[in-house]
Amino acid sequence: MEYRYLGRSGLKVSTLTMGTMTFGGSEKIGNTSRADAARQVDMCLDAGINLYDTANVYNAGVSEEILGDILAENGRRQKALIATKVRFKMGDGPNEIGLSRHHIIAQCKASLQRLKTDVIDLYQVHEWDGQTPIEETMEALDTLVRHGHVRYIGCSNYSGWHISKALAAAKERAGERFVSQQIHYTLHSREAEYELVPISQDQGLGILVWSPLAGGLLSGKYRRDGGPDSGRHVGGFREPPVYDWDRLYDIVDVIVAIAGERGVSGAQVALAWTLGRAGVSSVIIGGRSQAQFQDNLAAADLALSVDERARLDAVSQPPLLYPYWHQSFTAQDRLGQIDLDLIGPYAEDFKRG
């Protein structure tokens, strides 16, 4: 297992992270029992995975409880880093939601209790809260770090300007800043390359990728001529939204072709592509069964060739949006490396245009 620094922090995380959304969940997401969860955690620990991701909102705290029970046994906690999140509704009261100082500190205490630990290694704000001043949110997170309840902080599902505001607020008060962001970033969903990947590279945030197989859509099981009888998308799961099914299937066709040539699964090819993208520290894997975990774990050792990556890049490349297409026309003499990481692959298209 390879380990990478989480952004500019000194913390090293495994390139694969175990996701626990299915722990104690529903059939729609995947209802993993405590016994099965313990087996999956042990499998991941044996493979060298050291980061375990959950959230207070996952199954109303049950995911945290199950993970806490498992890690508290047999010395597992000493081998594991715990990442959890705060933001979503956790009660009926008017302050049981959001990123206010009240909600953040109260929910951190509740998560610590459910997780049976004295400290959360990575505490992430789960989604933007536009009704709470960002200064209040960052100050509350800084307080948790200074008091020893949290070691590192990160964000999830923020836009580029949200991250900029948060980093500025932290700097103004010499407080703790985000070391990471957790985002959706796949061959099918490459929108993060416009703003989120560049700001991560520029500001030193590690990227954690959630749902790197797009809820199974990139596993190779879903094809133009049909798909599995069960799974998240069969049950109407909406993440990620698919606006162009033909484009998705074009991507899957290339994934499946490369997988066949290499003698591996489509899931491994999709995961390996994401692991090779700029700024990515770790991708979060999950599964309904041990077989799915075993297959996903193998992606850590799959190295795609330059040609294979080029084929995947070509079929999945999104259109270059404004202002980037304009920069490609008029700013090529003054672009930096981070700019070129985004705009460079389109150079031939603009020369032809």
C-alpha cells in the first residue's frame, strides 16, 4: 500500500480509504451488519489501509457507532485514522443543523462518544452553510483542534470560492486551515478539474475522492444493453446525476476494453485512473461484500500505461468552459503549471480551431 501526505500536512494516508456509509444502513445504500463490517475493516487493515471515513449523518449515527465498536477492539484503533463529518440535520431543534459554533462543538462531542475515541483525526465540514459566517465556522474548528478533540480539519463538497473564503478566514485569525477536501471526482464527473483541483494544488489541500466508481456506474456492470438487478442506481440513487447516458456508456466501453486487455475488473481501471490524477491523496472505497472490497483493494497495485491513460482521458474529457477557453486563446504566454494542467490537454483542439 502506498501512503501519501494529506495536503501540506505531515499526516500520511493510504491511497485507499475505507468508506463506512453502508454500516447499519438501508438496502438502498447497502446494509452492512456489524459482523460483516468487522471483517471488512480487518481486510482493509491487513491490506495497509489506515484511513476510515464516516459521518455523523450516516444512518443517524449508527455508522459511527459500529466503526467505533470495531476499532475499539483488538488494538485496531492504534492502526487506524478516523475521519468523520458534521453539517447535516441531527435532530428536530433549530440548531441541530449547519456549521454554527453550537452545532459543530455539540456534534463533535457526540461523534467522539459514538466513535469511542478521545480524538478525531480528520474532522470535515460535510457541506457548505451559507447562513453561518465562515469566520464562526473556522473559529469553532480551530477551538476543537486547540482543545485536543480534533487533529486536522477538512471540507467536503465546497466550491472553489467557498474554500478561498474559509482559508482567508483562518489566515486572518492565525487559526487552523483545511488540510484536505473530500470531493466527487471520476472519469464520468471531471468538473472538479475546473476549480477544485487547481485550488487544491495551489493551496496545498489533499484530495479525498468519494464514490470514485460513481455508485457502481463505472464498475463495468452497467452497460448499454443492461445492468445488475440490484444496486444503488437500480434503487433510484441520484448521486451522481447522469445527464448524458451515451457519454457515460462511451466511457464505460473504454474502461471495459482496457480491463479485458489487462485481465482486471473495470472497477480497478476506474480507481487506478483516479489515483493517478493530480492532487489526489486517497480514494474512498466501499462495498456490499468482501468480494467487492477484495477487488477494489487490487486497484492500489494497478499501474495504467501512458496509452491507457490517454484513451481514458480522451473519452472522458469535458468541454473547456469560460474563462478557460478564453485563457487558452489569449494567455498562453503567461500560464503557470497549474493552469497548464487544465488547459494543456485542449491545446490541439484550439490549434485546429
